[in-house]
Amino acid sequence: MAVTGRRGSVAAAAAAAGIVLALAAVAAPSSCSLAHSEAARPGSTTAALAEAISVVDPARAEDPAKAIDASSFWLLAGAPEEDAIDALMDRMDPAARLGQLFMLSYGGDEPTPLLYSWIRGRGLGGVKIFGWNADDTTRLATAIRSIQKAAESGPLDIPPFVATDQEGGWIRHVRGSTSVTPGNMAIGASAWPSDAYRSAYYIGLELSALGITMNFAPSVDLATRPDSTIIGPRAFSYDPVETGILAAAWARGMADAGVVATAKHYPGHGDTELDSHGILPVIDIDETTLWNRELVPYRMLAAEGIPGVMSGHLAFPKIVGSMEPASLSKHIIQDLLRDRMGYDGLVITDDLMMTGAASSGGLSETCELAIRAGNDILMFSRTLALDDAAWNRLASLYRSDPSFKARVDESVRRILRAKLRWLLPLGRDGIIPDRDPAAAMRSAESQEFFEEQAMRSATVFGIPGLPLPDEGRTLVAGPFGDFIAEAQARIPGAETFRFSYQPAEKADASELAAFRSRLSRADTVVVCIANPAGAAFATAARESGKRLYIVSALNPSYALGFSDCATVVAVYSYARESFKAAFAVLEGDVQAMGRLPIEAGS
């Protein structure tokens, strides 16, 4: 599938090298293998793409020592990759080298003077876009344009990666006019690798139009504990091999849109209900279990050459021998990921401001440990002061500790290599936002696909009972406006009741009492469950003896307890397209094709 517009140069170069994705090869749902030809692998795609766009000067090829003009990153097109890296490294002072390892964010929707000081003075390696930066995509595009303009005044004109979290479904940091999609678990329910590829491709085109060049996705955490409030529908499946296949297709789609994919949360966040933003989760498994379960997708993705992996703040005491977070563990990153799996792409920490990353010596010690463990990029959810203790500590170590300097330089080379492969082909103009990025948002083609995907992933379980009965009175209750609106459109005579989504763990007592009073007037009840609070309304309907139908949104684990008393239609997001699919199934217009991507006994 070709990338259209001015970013089509990436796909065009790949096509010129004979590296065109064969969707038929990844679309077979029964496939359990990623054993493609060498030319079809994402890793070799990246390498061959870099080679395809590099027309080496014959004179330079005969004389490798011939000087390369590295006064600007953008003058390196055509230079052999390792020679270009050497030339850049020769010109970079310690501050410029160390600056490449930092990825900072900023508050609000406008970059701060402090952030610009990092970019111009230290050649900041990356900028992270969080939800608070991205409510308005027009303002975001203006901000990214200014960031890349400032980089032109930085050391050697090296552009920063601009990164965000746009997984699809539940996690969508860039909002505004971007697509709301069915998400990973919907992809797992359909089990079509082509759904994973096209989801990422359309998401990637929207990010590319905004000048975002790195995406912290896909999430390859397993649905080991499907009721997890931090992972839930962000997982493709509970099955490691299926997750690896779908993640590889997803990463390929992102690459074909010109955006770096980054698998997370290494080594796996699925076997805990805790959130590392506020606590260090402890996962009590041994290394054999980790290798044969959580690490299977990473083993597959490492073989496929995925360009990035994000390390998570998770404790594995049976493996590490302490409560050291995986993100700071040399054994987890260097020994397992680098040495045993052979992965040589970028490793980026999750936000180091999170509680799960805290060290007894403070943030500066955390940063040192993260680098020594094998991380290449340190990510922060704010802008550090120029004289922050973390910077001062790392700069001092770089000057005084040869082993630390070598470890930093190893990461700098990886970062430069990734930028030469991913940013240089786009050209200086190709990394800035489109003049009219809104034109790339929610295209008719992408919206048609996401609606089809939602239909294809809808899953039915529980007692038989479709379609909804025509006779009698129907009461429809749920927490989402789009769910209520779709119910009113599809069942015009139905009575509706909207209850609160939060608090998630317990239904509001007054709302529950009001709902019970409505039940006496209904013959059939349809309840949307998205959390334990929603399940309480379904329980009330069951206790009333009414004919019960459930629409499970997001995480299907909360609806499993109603399998013996209700017909359940599971969809995996709160997008309007997902609720359209749910009611199409309830009304008998569409036969549900999806299968549950979690284990019913989990």
C-alpha cells in the first residue's frame, strides 16, 4: 500500500528496492509464523531502504577516508551509514552527544523557552508529546514546526525525534481531529494481521501529517490478567505467538507510514493489575516463564527488526534478585534483550518521572542506572532545568568514567543510525507538519476501514438470543453518549438511561436506585458494561428477572460473569464505530465473526 503525499518518498524508495509489503502474506488469520523472506522483513526493509536512498559517490567508495561534510545532518544523504555516523560523532562535543539521550516534554500547548534552550544548545534528541500538549491538532502542528525550526540552530542541524503514544483504541494522546479506532483487542478478536497493518498505517499517516516521527506503540503486553485497569484492551490477546504476529504487522504498517514503531512495555506489563505511574508493580514469575510467555512477542519482533522497544518500570524479583525495576536492570535489558535476543535497535525508557522508576538516590541516580542498564533514550514528562542534577551527574560521569562514556557513545551511535534511516530519507521538509494536517485526519478510506474492523471484531458469547426481540418494551442503559445515541438511532422506541463511568469500581447508589425503578416498566434490558460499576447495573437487571442483553465495551472480562444469564456482544473500544457494530449484531444485521481474545477462565 503506497504512502500518498510528500511522505510517499519513503514508500517509493522501498518500492524501488523491491521491498513492497505483500498484504496477502500477513493477512492469513491461520498463520503462526513470521518466516518471511529476508527482503520482506521490517529489519531488512529499514536497512535496504537506507541503502536504496544512499547513492554512494564512487570516489568516496574507493577512498573511505575521504572527508564527509557533516556540518549539517541534512548533507549526509548518499554517505555510507557508518561513515556518516563517524563523521557526526567526530564533530559532536560531549554536551551534544549526551543531549541525544534526552527526550523531554513541555507543559501546555506551546513549547517553552527552556525547551528551546535544550534544542538549540544541546541538540535535544527527542521531544515527547503528551495528552496535555495535543488537544488541538492545529496548535500541535504549529508547535512541532517551531521545534524542528529551532533544531536547525542546534548542533550539526540534527533533528529530534518527535514522539507520542497513539496506540489506537483506549490510548490516544493526540486527540483533536485524529481517528478514534477500535484498538488492539479488537484486532486480536478478528485475528487478521491485515487489520493490525492497516490500523497502524492509517494512524501513522495522521501522525506523519503532524510531524510526529516516533510512536510508542504497539503495546505487546499480554492479556494475562485481563481485568487489569492499566492494560486491559490495550493488549492484542492472551496468546504470545498471536500477539507477536499482530504486533509485527502493526509495526510494518507504522513503518510504511514513515513513523518509527516502539514495542512496549518491555519485558511485559500484562501480569499485574497495578499501574507503574503510581507504584512499582511486582511480577512474581521466574525467567523460564518470562522467556516462554511475555518475551515471545519481543523475540519475534527482535527477529523482525522492530526499530524501538520501550522498557517498563516493573519488578521481577525472582529473575533479578531484587526489587530493581526492569527499566534499570542490566540483566533484563543487556543480557536478555541485547545479548540473548540479539536486539540492536533503540531502547527507550518509559517516563522516568513515574513512581515505578524511583531510585533511593533520586532522579539523577535513576538516569545513570538506566544508561548503564542499556537504555539509549531517557524519557521525561517535563522539561528539566539546564543545570538539573541528572544532567550534571551524567556530564560528570561522561568526563571521568571511561566505561560510562563508552556506554553513552554506543547509544549515541544507535540514535544517529536511527535518524539517518528514518528522518534523513524524509528530508528537512518531510519532518515538519503538513501545511494543512487536518486534511489527513479521519479520511473517508480510514473511517470506512475502522467501521469494517469494528464489525469484524464484534464477539458474541453467553446464552443464545439474537436478534433482540421486537415485542415488548426495551430499556437501554450505559455510560457513554455514543452508546446511548446509537441505541436511540437503532431502537427508536427504547427508553434510555445513562449512568456515570466514574467511579469505575462502584456504581453510584442514587443512579442504581433510579435504574431499578425503571426496570419495572421494561421487558428487555440492554446494559453496556465497561467496568465493575457498569456490571452492577447488569446485576440489578438480572435480579429483576428481565430478559438481559449486554454490550461489553473495552475490557470484556467484566462481562464474563453474565455468560449464564445474558447474551453478550463484546466490542473493544468506546468509539461510535464500535457501538454501531454492537447494535448491528444485536439487531441481526451482522453476524459476529470475532472470538474472545482473553481466556474465559482468567
